[in-house]
Amino acid sequence: MTPLTDELLTKRYALLAILRDMGRVVVAFSGGVDSAVVSKAAVEALGENAIAVTADSPSVARRELNDAHRIAEEIGIKHRIIATDEFANEDYARNDGSRCYFCKDELYGRIVAIADAVVVSGANVDDAGDYRPGLTAAAEHGVRHPLQEANLNKAEVREVARHWGLDVWDKPASPCLSSRIAPGVAATPERTARIEAAESLLHELGLRECRVRLHEGELARIEVPLGEVAVIASARETINKRLLELGFRYVTLDLGGFRSGSLNELVTLETRRKFVKEAVS
């Protein structure tokens, strides 16, 4: 077990105490490091009174869904997978920059309807000032964020995960497949399936962290860390051929390298201001 600093031990104890005071919790569980730490803490604090719920939709990559099931078993928390239908919502499909709000509204609405417990998320303090429309939906459904309440940032969450021996402690972030679609381009199951297949190819080439962003005109913009550009270059013909077969019309490599949330740069200032204000208020 990796030791923690006194400050981080204090925050870990605070996290456990916050969850213990809730009595019963349902964790919105993606299988990422944040929700994994909340789930582990929930089991430590509440035992059988904790359950993890994972959404299943065309926006969730199969590898992520399988990972969530495996990680829940590793943690020892009861796990339930529920189907969500966000693509049926025209506001979600329109993908105008507020898509994440309608996704989380769908998810939390379904969880609240089946849960006789406090619903909690894996949002940490680094998320509070970011552009996160989903936090607005969370507030509307009474969802709590124990990592924020315990004042844990992303780096500290990873340290706690390593302390607890969770193998996801250094797992790269993997937001939903719809997040790869540029604002203004409709989010559809067909497009998310193509993105998943394209990223699966990159993973098969040994790339651990990568994104295939889909822009207007069915243009695929590949983002990888700058140190991995040589991998893309060496497999250029294979990648180009396969992505064209999948239905992309153009295949490009972003010379700026991998940047988490880079498509947020295309969200209008009006939309950004609305959701940042509502999430913080």
C-alpha cells in the first residue's frame, strides 16, 4: 500500500466520513479513477449500503463498459448496468455545446428513479471551474460530489487510488464517445460507432491515450501525445485506409498533440457562460 502524506490522509478520512454520514449511496460509476475512488470509499464507509451504477448506451465504448464491470468486481461494490436513451432527445443529438447536460440529466433521472439512496458522482475540485454542463444537471437532481466536499483534486484522487491498490490509478481519462463529435455536428449512434472503431484501431497499435475527433464533413482529427506521433506516421497507410472504410471522408493528424477537452474550444461563449455560472451557483 503506497503511503499518503498527512494532508492527504486527512482528506481520505474526510471522504470516508462524508460518505458514512449519507447512510446509503449510489455511485454514478464510469469506471474511471474518480468514480472508482468514490466507489472504494463508499464500500469502506458503508459496505452493503453502497452500489455502483453504470450507463450503457451507444456513447459508451464497449471496452469502457467491460472495464467498469471488472473494476467494480475488484473494488467489491455491488454493480448494476442500466440502459440510457439520451440519443432520443433532440437537444442531446443537436450537440450545440450543451449535450453533456442532457446526457447527465438522462442518467441522473434514471438513477434517482430507482435509488432509495443519495446519488453521488466522481467530480473532483478540478472540475468545478471547468466547462461541465453535466454539473448543472447533477445539481438539479440533488447529486452530491464527495471528492469535492473532501477537497480532493485529480492528482490527489490518483494518489488515493494508488494507496488503495486500484489498478486504474493511472488510467487516462476516457469521456463518452459523443464528446469526440464537434459542436454543431449531430451526435448519432452511427458516428459514435465509427469513432469507437477508429480508436480501437489506434489502441491496437499500442496507443494508450488518443482521440479521434469528428468534425463537419466527416473529417477525422487524430490527437495523440506528441511523443507518439511516430507511431501514427509509421502506420499512416493502414490508419488512413481503415478510417476511410469506416466512413470518414478525410483523415488528419493534429500537430498540436493530445489535448483533453479540445472540442470545448468550439463551444460558444454564451453557452459556456450559462453552464459554468449554473454549475458554480
